[in-house]
Amino acid sequence: MFPKKLLTVAILCLISLSVDAFAQGVKVTVRVRKKGSGETISRTEGTVFSENAAAAGEKIQAAPDGTLTVEASESATLRFTRFGFKPLDVKVLDLLEKARARLQAEPEEGQIQLRVDIFLEPSLGGDDTVIIQGKKRPGVSKQIISVEEARRVAPGGDPGQVTKLMPGVQRQAFGSQVVIRGSAPGDSKYYIDDLEVPFVYHGVGQYTVLPTPLIEDVEFSAGGFGAEYGDATGGVVKIRSKASRVERPTSIYNVNFPVFSSAYHERPIGKDASLSLSIRRSYLELILPKVLPKDSGLTLVPYFSDYVVLHNQEFDDGKGRLISIASTDGIRAVFPSDFAQGEEGTAAFSVFNYYGILGYERTKRLNSQWSLTTTPQVQFFKLNLKIVDSKVKLKVWSTRLPTEFTYRPNAEDKIYLGADLRADKATVYFDAIRFDRNDPFFDPEEAPREEGSEETTTKGGAAWLAMEKNIGDLLLIPGLRAYYNDQIKKGTADPRFSVRFDLNGVHALKFATGQFSKNPEPGQASVSAGNPDLKFERSIHYVVGVESRWSDRWNSDVQWFKKRSWDLVRADSEKRYVNSAELDSVGAEILIRRNMTERLFGWFSYTWSKNQSRESSGDAWRNAEYDQTHVANLAGNYRLTEVWELGGRLNYHTGDTFTQKGNAVYNANLDKYQPRSGDLELFAGRLPNYNELSVFAGRDFLWDTWKMNARFGIEYFWFKRAVLGVDYNYDYTKESYLMGVPPIPYLEVQATL
């Protein structure tokens, strides 16, 4: 064997001799890769141009592995072309120089292999190609938004937040859940895949618990949903994670100033599996205390973090997906208060919640007609709440086993048969005031207190049967869902039905109705702190709609809805909780959508609704807590070039309802004024209407094997800040507004390797 250095010199000499003897030609193997990621590009075409030839010469097609083998003279030029990428012209001599440089950096033993890499830049196509998105299980009020569509218009580029822009969704001043068609946030259900979670959005910035690189699409149902979903009278929000195996290792590092940083990595494992890992943490709690004015009287420290592990595996008969999620949210505040016990006159408020969930989804084809999906899962939830000197601590262990069989009698029809068994173990400790809505002078400072703890174990389950039956242009979806809750010792059954009729390929008529039941919360139905005689909360939905496909680019969806809910749980001075309240919601929605092309995408949504409620059947109807008459959203995104994009959203909402204080009287014992609760008309007042403009610009920076994206913009921009609530002076004679956050500029930098 020759010494390695002598072998390298010999190789370089041979290359030089080859360059000097181009009359015989040189053979070079070229691998074509995508600039910015280094991914191999298949189906590339190469064309050889001689030095003096006016026309193209021989065409060369890439091998299945993305390589092209070229034999040409020194004076020749090669052109590489592929749809979706900019053409690239390279001289053969330049390819040889690259090969020489590579051999100098990485000497090779054995025969000379002239193998080089070239990188094609992505190109921006015209606006004539619509990107088609697949459809999943059908529904009348269901919307499926792909991750690319959602990323282009959602707040902060977070796909999960696209639900804020959908028809039927109302603005909520506080909280991390959504208000759908007038229902309380807790009346809707939230899922990550088939894992039922307490919420899918963090309290800070409403960022989705599942990070963007792991999201495949977002499913949103405003009402009239199928029998596969239960324990909800509002709507359903479902975030789906990636279901397919990744092909190459990728790392993504993200810094969003001033909110959070994150790290993500995915890689294949063997030939049939892949692993994805994500970690994200906020640092607002480190910044806000340093920038808030010392004399503001308010110190607010929000924080969040999440950790995700996803393992996908492909089998001969289906797929498996193991997912683990840990999510933490919290807020600590110190504010001036009459309830303060210390000399400094401030009171404390803190909320901490955590949930961790582990689940495994297995889809198995049993034969040509039957398939089975099971998703066993276990979840731990923890809540610590402290308001001044009132405390609540809650711990819940939940175990669920959803199972669904799918039967395909033919190519068009399906029958679903499912069950969902669950067991929950909850431990609660409370030390708080006891609310009495019948006391006209109720005051938290002098109200009686209750302290206690309880450990409860509840078991329950549901079973459902549904069918998709196609009769020509008519699609029928009947369904039935049955429940049982052993804490209240009651069961129920909810029939549901929806239909879709395709008129002429352009317009389709839709209709859905059904009953929807919701279990009382475990604390509401507990023996020591609640009422074990509670019933299910009930709701009936009616939805009528027209869906139109005007062209490949434009479609619209118009819906009218009515929802009547009864047996809603409310606090009671004697029984603690009773099924007494009612809610009536009616409205109309329109969604006009410009389908996504490589350049432009956007939509306009508008909701008109009237939501009324009453605390009992003997009371008069009044504005509901979540009544917003008008909600409009205009969102869009436009790619200026291959690397530049612009986007934004304009939102308008009718102001929130609130309860105005009644005539106040002076209480000499407490030396303060107290409003008369009996004189108050609940939610009779309304805050000013709300506008919000958010704009952003994004820029991609491409290197051969990695890229960086910088996204900068401003959130919550308008000429007037949003009004979130009302505050009063000492004797309740003057009102003042509690203002929302000012415009917040942000810069987010993401590196993908």
C-alpha cells in the first residue's frame, strides 16, 4: 500500500491530466440537492451545452437516487432543471474544481471518483396552481386546515391558533380556551390526535401546546359534530400531529423575542420508524419584572413550558404512534386590593397548572373491510389556585381507552362502531369563601368560609355507532352516542344526524341536528363540595348551510345555526350546585376562502349571533356572558419572492358583556361602600367594540444544507387599546376601563439544520 499522502498526490495529478486531456472527455457524477436543507432532489433533468452550440445537446435524466452521470468536454456547460426550482447552469470545469477541492479536504483511497453536489434554489411559481388539500372524515360544520395554510395566517405563525379566525369563534379576554357559538370555554372539547387534553393553548400568547414542526393539520367543529365526539355541548378543536415517518435528520432552533425559545429534532430510526423531540420554554417571567414600572402597583409574571416526544412506526398492517406531552402554565401577580391582609395594601394571585399525558395510537387493518384503532392513554393534571387568602388544589389521574372499528361494505360507505372507557381519580383541597347569590349585600370580605378535602374515584364510558351512506349525490350520516357516569349514577343517549346533498358540482346543501350531553365537573358532583344529584347538561344543535365551490381558487360556506341548552350547572346557596340555567344561541356565519397557491392565500369570516341566557326557568332572558353580536376576521398572506412573504390579520369584535354595579351603600363595620348584588342585572352592560390589526414580514436565508427564517411584525395594533373590563372608584359612582395590552412588536428567528 502506498502512503496516504502519496496516494492523494497521485489522485490530484490524475485529475490534472484529465483536465489537460479533455478531448477524450471526463465523467462526473452529480448529486442534485435542495438549497436550504440539503435534501436530495429526484427527477432532475440535465442538459449538455457545447461551447459553440446554439442549441441544447444531450439530455440526461437523474437516477432514482437523484444523481446524474455526465460525460462532457472542458468547454461544455450543464443546465439542471426541475419543476419548482430555479434552473442552474454549471461549467464542467467548475465541477472538476469542486471535485478536486473535495479530494484535497477528504482524500479517498482506491480509484478516482469524481462525485460532486450542486444545490438548486426553490423558485416561486405562478398563481395558477392551486395546492389541493385532502379531506378527512366528513362533517357539516367541520373545517380541516392544513399546517401550511394555518401557518400563513395564524397569529405568530402558530398553526393551532388558526381557530381564532374561524366563523363561530368569539374573542375571550382571558383564558386559554375558545368560545364557540356562545358556549362557555369549558363546554368544548380539545384533542391532540385522539388524546383528550384540558387545553391545547398556553395562557401566554395562546401558543399551541404542540410545536409547529409537529403539527400536520387542525380540525375545527363549531357544532353539529358526529357521534365520535362527546361530553361537549359547544364545539371541538383537534390538533393532529405528524403521522408519517420522517426521511432525514432535521433540527430546528427557534428564538421568539420577547416570549420563548425552543429546540426541535427529528430523525429516522431504521427503515420503518422515526423519533421527534421538542422542548420549549418562555422567559417572560425573567423580563417583565425588570421592565414594569415600580409604581404601577401591579406585578404580573406569566410563564409556560412544554415537552413533546413522538415516535411513529409503520407496520405491514397499519401504523403506530406513541406520544408523550408535558405542559406547564402559570401566572403570578401582586396587585392593590381592599382584601389585602398586609400593611402594604397588596394582594397575591397565582395560578399554576400542569398536565402530562402518555398515549399510543395503533391503527390496524384486520382485513379488506375491517380496521381497528385503539388509543390507550393516561393523564395527570394538577391545578394550584390562590386568590388573596383563598386556595384550591386539585390533582386528577385519568385513564382512557378509546376503541373504534371501521367497516367498509363497499368503496363509498363506512360504518363506525366505537367505545370509550375511562376512570378518574381526583383529590381536591379547598379553603375559600362560600358564594351566596341570594344575599343582596354579598361581600367576599365578610362571607363565610369553607375548608375541606375530598378524594373521589369516578368511572364512566361511552359507546357510539355512526354510518356514512352515499346514495348518488346524497350523503347521510346518522349516529347515536350513549353515556354513563357512575358519580351521578345516570346515563343518557344522544341521537345525531347530518346530511349533505351535492346539487350540481358547484353548490352543496348541508343540514345537521342532534342532542349533545356533557358530564358535570367532578368537583360539582362531589359529595362534600358539590351536589351528587346533578344531571347531564344538555344541548340541541340545528345547522343549515350551503357550501359553494365557485372556481379552483374560490369557495364559500354559509351556515345558519340555532342552539338550545338547558340543565346547565350553576352555583346555589343551599345545594352548592344545581341544574337550573338555560342558554339560547342563534346566528349566521359566512366563510369566503381563497384557496392556497404558491403566492396567495387568505379568507374572510363573519359571524352574527345573539346569545341569551337565564339562571332558572322563572327568570327573564338576558344577554349571555359570551354574547358578541358581530365577529369579523380578514386574514391573508402573499409571497413577494422566493424568500420574502407578507401577511396580516384584521379582527373586529362587538364588545364583551359585563355586569354593572348597582346602588352602593356604606358599611360602617367594614368602613367601605358595597354594591347591592340584588340590584344588579347580569351582563346588561357592554364594553366598547374591539379592533385588532396584526402584520408581519418573513425572510428566508438559504445556505447549502441549512436555512434561517426571520419573521418580524407587530401584534395587537390599533388606534385604541382593547377594553377587557371595568373598574370602579371607592363608592361605585364612576367607572373606568381595564385596558388590554399595548401593541407588541416581536422578532422570531428560526434555524433549520
